[in-house]
Amino acid sequence: MTQERAILVAKQGDPKSPAPGTLLARQKILHVELEAAHKREQIVAAGLGSTTATAMLTQRHPDQIRRDIRRIENELIRVQSRLREIDAEAAADAEKAEEDEE
């Protein structure tokens, strides 16, 4: 159980400073990409888009990025739910161990 918890925490990442490849880091990157996609759409809609300006920004449609964000958020929910289960099991085991000592 301790090993599973460590794996899940590593997969999730540190909320304050997520390491590359973690769910939180991927979520952060996707939000930046979504913002860039919105900027690209604004540039194109305003008719101000030059090839250089739009080439620097993401080419994925915002709906695709939102779908990826939802997928990451759902995975984060599953990981956090499992972490809560593990913590509850560990607390119950610790409580049982204390009762057995008495």
C-alpha cells in the first residue's frame, strides 16, 4: 500500500512545483496551450495574423486541448480518490493496531 501511494503521488506531481511528465505538469502545459490557441483565434479573427505570428502559437483547436485537459483532470480525480482510500485504510490499520496493543 505504501508503494502504491508513492507511485500515485509521483504520478500526480507536486502542486507547488510539478515535475515534467506528471499529471499536474501536463495539466499546466495544456492550460498554456489553450491560452495560446485562444490568442491565435483572436489574431486570425482580427485579420491581423501573419504567418510568423500564427506559426509561433499552437495549431491545435481549443476543443482538442479542452478534451485533453478533461482527460487529465479525470485521471487526477481518480489518483486523488485512490490516495484518499489508501490514507483511510492506513488510518484504520493504525487505529486497529492501537486497539490491539491495549
